[in-house]
Amino acid sequence: MKKHLPATIFISALLLSSSLVYSQITVTRTDFANVGDLTINANDTLPTVSAGSAGASQTWDLSGLANHFQDTTFFSNPSSTPYASSFPTANLTGYNPTNAAYYYINASSSSVDAVGYVTDNPFTGNPLILPFAPPQTQITFSSTFTTAFSGTSVAASGGFYMHLILDSATNTTADSFRITQTTIRHSLIDGWGTTITPVGTFNSLRQHIIDSTNTLIEAYVLISGFPIGWQTLPFGGNSVSADYNFFANGQKWAVAHLGTDSAGNVTSGNYLVNTVIGIPEYSFAGNTDVVIYPNPSAGRVNISVLNNNAAVLSVYDMLGRITETIQLNNISVAHTFESYAKGLYTFRVLAKNGEQLSSGKFVIE
């Protein structure tokens, strides 16, 4: 014979369940990445979703976001990265191999601040180092509904050499260039509720960020070899962007992000596919192409590809003999080395043309 819950208990349970789904959360430093964490995001280049409304107890349905391509961000100690000396106040670095960018961060109990970033120079293709002064705040803690902040940050590159003829008739040339970006940021946690993505439903906060950015591009000008000095070029200008971040407890980064145009139309979007926490023994000093975790392991591992050019993983034993060749076709694949004897193994990451990209090691115990 079935036993039925008393009506009062059933109603109380229903109310409790509803409050767990729709109650307002508080986001703190524990909800963000640490050294050794890895996040995988899916990106939609032609989104058809809406950013939804601000306010309390909202539902933001982003389940229509497509997965056109994935990218991975690995969070490491800045000291293991090549540009650490340019960002001495950073305590965390995010590296994204899709655009070969390093993001230097100061993450504390009160905020996550971008100290600066390094990306490809649009003029030369060489690394362009852009520190923020002061650091640009991404989010403050504790964050809850109506939490707000504003601030101005300047990202300025040093002068970099690139000879360019500006006017051949007057023999006007540019010897060097520099870029300065000044951003005024306004952030507001403008809603709380439920965010639905293709991978799950999250009790969340929505952050609305408006950035007004002025980009100044200057050239060191010479006329017939005579220095005129730094001159402003007509290649910069002003822009305004509006973005939405959706944060949930324990996810280590935003579960979704939307970019919009001046009319409020969503022009870009991504969502969190997976977070891997606490990957040990990984350093950018030797390998920026593949992560094998857990490491050490009993043989069952995951292989995450950080570089789209990485095509093959060659594994070697302690005597230098090749033991296996693994084709790297996905952003993350499961693999087993359970038949391997306990010990230290090395690997080489090869590109499609056979060129060695990097090397690393893992331990079977």
C-alpha cells in the first residue's frame, strides 16, 4: 500500500524546492578560477538568443547557443609564463591558445582585476604587451543583486618598431608606433534567477558591463629623415560595448557570456562546457599545447588540446622508446595507459606537418 505525504509536508517541500531554484545567490572569490584550473567554452558566432530582462527571479534561456568552436583557458602561476616580469602584481594567468593570448589577473577576496594582457600585435604579428593602469576590475566580491562599480583604466603599449611610408611625395615615414586604450567601465549586477545553457541550468546572477573605449594610435613621424615626433593617426576612435556575464556558484568562471551591439542585439555568445579543477605539474615553460590530467594517474587520463595545430601525441618510455602515437582530433579526449608499467613517461606534441611543437611528462603510479 502506498504511503502519501501529508499535504503540509508536500507543500513545504515544494516551496523549499522552488526557493533553491530561484533564490538569489552571492558570488565570491571561491566561485572563480585558481592556479591549475582549466575551463572549456563553446562559442556561437551567429547567436539567435536574447539577453533577456533585468530584475529579480528571471529566467534567461540561452539553450539555443550553438557550439561552432571550442576554446580552452588554462589558469597558471604567472611565474611559469613568458611575460611575468611585465605584470609583477598578477597572481594568476589565463592562457587561451585560440588567440595565443595571456591574461594577467590579480584575484583577491574583494575582486578579480585584469592587470594586463599579451596578444598578437595587429601590425607586426609579434607579441603586444598591454598593462592596465590601474588594473581593470572584472567583478567585485561579494556580488549580489544591484552590486555595482565603475572605473577608468588605461592600457598602453610601449613603442614598437615598424617602418611605414605615410606619404611618398613628402618623404614622410613612420619609424615606430604605440597604442593606448582608455576604457571607462560601468558594471551592474542587474538581475538574478535561472540561466539555461545547452549543458545545464544554473541558479545565477547577471552582470551587465558597459565599456566606453577610446583607442589612440600614434606614430613617430619623420620627414626626409628629420624627426617630427609622435603624431596621432586616424586609425583609432571611440567605441561602446555592452556585455552580459552569467555567474553561478562553484563554476570557476561565467557559465555564459553575451556580447551585444549598440541596438542591444546579441552579436556573440559563449557558454561553459566544462571546468577541470586543480591540474598539477603543468607549466607553460615547456608545453603550451596539451594538458594530461590527472597527473600522476593510475592510467586513465584526459588529454585536453590547447593548440589547434597540435595533431599527434607521441609517448616515450624511460628508455626513450616510442610506446604509442595518439591522434589529437578533439579539444578533450579520454585515454587509458593502464597497460603501462608504473613510472615516468615523456611525450612530444607534433603539428600536422610533423614539426615538434612542445614536450612534457606524466607519471603512472
